[in-house]
Amino acid sequence: MPGSDLSLLAEAARAAGDIAMRFWRRSPQVWDKGGDHGPVTEADLAVNDMLRQRLLSARPDYGWLSEETPDSGGRLSARRIFILDPIDGTRAFVAGEDNFAVSIAVAEAGRVIAGAVMMPAKDRLYTAEVGGHALCNGATIKAGTRTDLVGSNLLATKANMEPAHWPGGVPELRRSFRTSLAYRLCLSAEGRYDGMITFRDTWEWDIAAGSLICECAGARVTDRSGTALRFNSPEAMTKGVIATNPALHRAIMARL
């Protein structure tokens, strides 16, 4: 059996990135999953198949929650569970953009304890485990320290800045965007942006690994009501995400 969960995730994430790059900008086959579920490509499925075989062979007693695998209630009774998105930011991947990620986490008792986010086209591997530092390619990263919400630069969709979300007044800030939620969390963990917000219900596989990386970098990560995130829920969703340093988090919550 491999060593730590984090080592297992990191090695698997790099291998997954190698598979994704074989399809990137090479016109992969694409299908529409229907509803509001977006596209899936042959790369998503190939990465998912490899990860399932590799990870569950190493940890056969772990549960499994992946965007590209039909869900099973059996995961709810597992002590530990893999939560992953084989390619987060599939639309960016299909468009030939480099802002797509492989996101893999292990959760125990509702809490993520190890996470890896690989950016294959950028050759960046973000990792973290409970009690440790957040790392990018082995170097420690830290969230930003800005305290003033006005003028801050947050990663968010345009819809998140609608006045209906902000009864305390829409803050005067700069808004940036990346397709992958996992990457938004990692950019916030690096301090490249002051944080990220999304108020819509969010799939666990998009944010599990990135949420821990952000926390280990010094950020506070909650749902839109300010409640700590819990994972491996029956619906596999959280009520949005707010991730930024504690001072900005308080400032955001005061406006909501």
C-alpha cells in the first residue's frame, strides 16, 4: 500500500494530468450531459477510469464520489472517501484554454484531510493535508492579507454581483473569473487574488481539494451563510463557497 493519502493523491493527479494533455487541443470527442450539467469529453472519462482503478486499488475500503461516476449511497457509510473531478473546467478544456484542473481529495467524517489540484497545461500541482502547509510545486503558498473589501480583487461570476445577493450593498471591488472552481480556490490560496465567492449551490467534487488548500494557506472557507463546509453529504452539494482571509471574510458576511 502506498504511504500517505497526500502522496497517493499527488502522484495520481500528475498521472491524470498526463492523460488530459494527450487530448488537450486535439479535438476530443464531446457530449452534452443534458440539463445544467454541461459537457463531458473522452478525456474526462479516461482520467476518471484511471483514477478509479489507481486510487481504489490502493485504498479499496474508501468510498468514491466523482462527477463522472454514477453516485452510490454506499459512500455515505465509508470512513474515508475520495471526492474528485477528473477535469474541472471542461468548457475551458474543450476551448483549448489552459485553466482546467484535476481535483482530488480525501474526506473523513465530513472534513477534507488531503487534497491535490493539478493544472496540467500550467504544470502546477497544488497540495495540502490537515495540519500542514499549502504548497504549489512543493513551495509554501499563503493567502493574501488585504483587509479592505473596497477595491479588492475577487474571483466570481457576474451573477454573484447582482444586488439581490448583497442587502448590505454591492461592494466596490474588481471581479475576475476562471472557469474552474478548484483553480479559483488555489489562486486565492496563493494570494494572486484576494479570494473567491460563489453563491449558487456547488458540487462537492469541484471544491473539496481546493477548499483544504485554501484553508491551509490561511484563508477562511465557508458556505454562503458562513457555515463551515461539510463533505460526503447525500446530495453532494454545498450552499456556495466564500474563501478569503478572515478579515475580508467578515467584511463580505457583513454585506450579505
